[in-house]
Amino acid sequence: MPMKKVSLILLGFLLFVLYFWLRFLRLRISKPLPFEELSVFSFFTILYICWIFFYILKSLLFTQRSSLQLEQIIEWMFTPIMEFDKYLKSISLLKTFYDKLLGYLIPYLRYMIIDTNYFFKIFWLYPRMILLTALFLDVMWFRQFHYKYLVITIGILLFLNRYIKHSLRTTKQDLLTYYSQYISKVCTGYVPLVLPYEKERLAEDENYNPYEDDEDDEDGEGYVPITTMLLSFEDYIEFATESEVYQNIIREKDRRFCISTRKADDEFWEKHIKQPYRNFRIGFGGEVPKDYTNIFGDQVPSNYYKAYELVEKELDKSEDEAIKKTMDISLIVAYYSKTSTEEIVKYLKILIYTNYLICWLYVLIISIQNLEIEDMIIMLNQSWVKIGVPF
């Protein structure tokens, strides 16, 4: 394992332990407001908290790019923890447990995320509302940090929300990578501007229309629309997911068949026929050798046809299972992302984060009079000396 990866795993473990200790396990006592002594560290901590909420509000109110940048920052911050999570899942015993747990949870996640919005409410909205209410009462009414500490353990739900979201995303990507080794192409009903080369043409020419007359048509009868298309496994999953989530169209009924990879053929022949895959190119001038034998005996060519039929049947079953399993995860991830970007959710986030910002700004304003100025001056002087005199 590369040293960089080991470092990320260890850092992820340390951050995970530190987060839980600082957030949920550390003993806290009530603190009156304003702070009697505002240390330089506390001052910059509150200032940083205010900046975070200001940046979140800015991303929600103004530019989509800022929102994407914020998400990228959060992704980067979670990288060590997710590497630690990925390492745990790579352990055989834990991977088996995780796969069984995921299979058990999928129906509940579908219900809570796709059929209803319970997951978003339980793991984001309600915890935020409770924590904000406690903070608002502490700051604006009781002038102390007390009730905030009593309900802070509810923040575990917020952590679980982000962890589950990241874990499902990585699981989806792992499934796409794994099953792409066995499924080369998926044949499904044709939809314009989905095939990669059509997307490339559209990027070059915004007026491109796949249904327009084909210049190379020898009969001069115009373009005859195709009825099917071949997509890679990953492209098919994305296409079917987007169709169901954003267009309410289920593409599974339009799926015709899958083309397996050589790796799949080899492994399934070894598993079910107990011999390597041999393509005799039947129908293309080839024939089964007269001395060919397998688990169905030595009756040529029926033994080969029976073996081929069995393997094809098992491959079809495996491909159906692969698509269903990956689609389940992909739909859950997509529906949750869709819920998180709805207008009503955006306005709720703006309302919640605005109140967070007001509370912390108020704490900063009423406590800044007790800032330990001498410590700050000493710190700034030391920084200035380190920088050096420019002239």
C-alpha cells in the first residue's frame, strides 16, 4: 500500500476520533455570555465560524459555482475519513458484514429517500432545527451556552447524514468499476443525444439533430432512425438513473440484452462448466471438435450447446442482479441529491444558516469588548518580527 494512502488512512482515523471527542464526548460546563475573557484563539474561532456561515449563505444566494466550490472543500475535508472507511471495507470480514448490512438497508433507504423525505428530515432538518433553537435560546434569551450542550449529541445524526451520503457514493462507484469488468455493453432502446458520439457532435454543433437526413445515405431515402443503442455499463446506469429521477421514465423495460466481457466468459465457464471458455465460432464457419467433452458428456455438438446455454443463463442472471444492485444505489444517491437542491430546501437552508450567522455574530459583538488585546498585540508583534522589516 502506498505511503500516501497509509497516511490518509491514519489521518482519517485520528480525525474521526478527534471529531467525536471534541464534539460529543468532551465534558462541557455552562458558559455565561458575553465571555468574561475572550482569548485570541476563541476570537479567531468565532470569526472563522461566522465566515463559514457567511460563505455558505453566499453560495446559496448568489452563485452556483460557489456552492460547488463549497461542496469540493467539504469533500476534500472528508477525504481522510472516507479513505479510512474504504480501508475498513477492504477487510474481508467487515466487507461481508457491510454488504449484508447494505442489502438489508436498501429497502428502508429507498422508502426514506425515494418514496418519502424522511431521511432528509431525520438526518438533516430536525437536528439542525433542534441545535439552532437551543443556540438561539442560549444566546438571545438566557445569555449562556447551556442548552446547546445538552442537545449537542443530536449532531451525530448530521455526521451520519454526510457519512451515509459519501459511503453510498463510493459504493456506487465501486460497483460501477467492479461490474464493468464483466459487462462490456448494455443494449437498450434508442434515445437521441445519449450516445457518446452524438454528445460530441452536439458539443461541436448546437444545431446538430440525429434525426436529420443522412448525407451518406446511398438510397437517398433519408435517415432511418435506429431503434437500439449500445452503452457501456457505467453510461447505461447514469442514463437510466437520470431518466427515472428527472423524467420519470423507467428504462429497464427497454433493455434488450448485455454483452459480457471475455473475463466474464472465462470465469463463468470455469465456475459452471469446469473448463476454460472456448469460442468455436459456430455460425461463422467454425464447428465443435469431435473429441470435445465437458460436464454434459462427449456427445458433440449437443454437449457444447448445453454448456453454452447454461453459461448464458447464468450470465443473464448475474447481469440482471448487477444492474438491479447498482441501480438501487444510484437511484438513492440521485434522489437524495435532487431533494437537497430543491427550492424549498434551499430556502430552509438560507433561513437556518442566517440564524446561525446572527447568533454567532451576536456572540462576537457582545464579547469583543473583553478581547485580550495585549495577547493579540504580542502575537501580532511576534508575527511582524518573523516577517522582517521590508525597508
